[in-house]
Amino acid sequence: MPHLWRSSSTRGSSVLTGTGDGADDQLPHPEQAVPHPSFPIPVQDAGDGPRRTIGGSDLSVFPVILGGSVFGWTVDPDTTTDILDRFHDSGGNMVDTADSYAGGRSEILIGNWMRERGNRDDMVVATKIGRHPDYQGLGAVSIIRAVEAALERLQTDHIDLLSFHDDDPRVPLADSLGTVDWLIESGKVRYLGTSNTTPERLMEARILSASGFTKFVALETHYSLMHREPYESSLSLVATAQNIGVLPYFALANGFLTGRYRSRSDLDSTTRGSRAAAHLHRRGLRVLHVLDEIAAENRCTIASAALAWTMSRPGVVAPIASASQPAHVDSLITAADVRLSRGQILELDRVSGRLR
């Protein structure tokens, strides 16, 4: 069984412990010091587990990012706290949210947790702007007001990674980047990323960066075994060429790649269940069948195997995955320790194809 990276109760130090099935704990993996053979980005042991660097930044993060979209929406405050505790105590250090998630409630819960735990300096905080009803779009006034509001909800003086949630064709990109330049100079934002953007927009941003504007260091995009074509067709080439770290969201295909949904009778009335239903077809079930075999061979969960595949892709720094229960965090953490063989990766490539 792959191990969890767990920090000790003493801040600044850590210990490595194994987890097992039932009452039998397993020893740490004998090759724990060897980087994942398919990782395209160097992995460092930062004391609390492996770390990867996002693009051209100095943000060093655990290879799986905890998604905050469910906090304050389908996950209540107490459970949110338990999930964040488990993620942090297991070695995770980056949380991704947005000012529009639960109307800002997600940011509030994350901010409350960091204040109560006193661990802001341990965390890499990423949030997105542009969709909040009070600060829509990427105009200068909207960006500044959105960032000020996010800082207040997160109870921090800076955002490590600020991303544009969507493109805003009504505003010249130079104007949006210029506004973020000011925020970076003022210390309120450290780095800039983007989400749901096109290769053409990334190339435009690269040209503007040559004139001194802030560069995108990260790209959040929809990518998983069940959704490959948009990223692999062109975004991958552009992002890799520009040293933009890719952070795939929906990395578990709305829970389908956890193996929870295998027939129509498994579906529920939740938003996640309705989205997972789109993958209940012959190809999707073939992917689950191969993941079943790989999970058994690697003694890990199906979710861990699926995330390990995503981590092996060119340009990918860390997939974003959410958890609705504290126990779900374990599969996210152990994914960083799953070493897929070349044959396993090729088999997953074959059965998943290029889904559109």
C-alpha cells in the first residue's frame, strides 16, 4: 500500500508513516526516495512530502491540489475543516478556490481554517476571479475590487496564485495584465494564472510579457482520462513551450474515476452524479476496468491510479481534485506515491483514447 506523507505535530518537522488496510499497517515504500519515473517535472522532498514547482514561479506544491469548489456548497463547515486538516496533516499544501464558489463562502471557510490553525505560511493559496456577480469580468475596477474582497474573505494579505477564471473578450488583455502588475507590485498577489483560456490567448499573453507585462505561470484546464482532446490537441504544446504549469481540474471526472458510478443504478440526483452519467458508456467502463487492474497491481485506489496517470502527462504539475469526506483525502495524497509502469500508462492511453 502506498504511504501517506504525514507531518508531525512539531511545526517544521515531519515523519513518514505507512497506512494499511484494516489493522495491518504497511511499511513505507522501499523506493520512496526515487521520483515517479514518468514525472516530467522534477520532484523534491520538501520535508512534508514530494513537491513540484508551478511554471516559472517559486511556488512549490504537493503533486495533488485540493479543490475548494465544494466547500460551503455540498460540504458543510465542520466537514470542510476536517478535510482541510487531513489534507494538511498528510503533506498537502495547496488549496484552489474561486471568489464565485458558493458565493465566496469557500474562501471564507478556507480563511477561517488558516486563521484558527495559524498555518497560512504553510499553505499555497490559489483563487480565481471574474465570475463573482459583484465583480464580473476582467476590467481594472472589477479585478481590484475582486482581489480586495478575496483577501478579506481569506483573511490574508496576499494571494499566492491569482487566476482569471475565464477570458473576457470585452477587455484588452493588456489592460487586465497591467492591473495585475500593480497588484503584484503592491504585494497583494504573487503570481498570475489563467483558466479556461485558448492557445491563441496564451500566445497573445506571451507577446505582451515580452513588453514587460506579467506572465501567466499556471493554466487551469479541464483534463482527465475522460476528457483529453482539448488539452492534448494544442494547449499542451503552447503551455509546455511557455513553461506554464498545467493544473487540470475535473481530474476525477466528477467522481466517475473513483469507480463509484458503474451503472445507472449508482447515479444519484446530485450535480456530480448527473455529470458522471455522461461517462457511463462502453469506453468509460473500459477505462474503469483497466483502472481496476492497475489499482490491484499497485495496491492503491482507482482514484489514486487515475490521478497518477494525469500527473504523468507532459506539462502537468498537479491535478486539482476535491473531497466530500475526510477519508477521500487519502486517495488524493497516495496518488503522489503511485508509480505507474510504462505499460500501464500506455494501456490507459489506449482505452481512454481522445475523448471529446
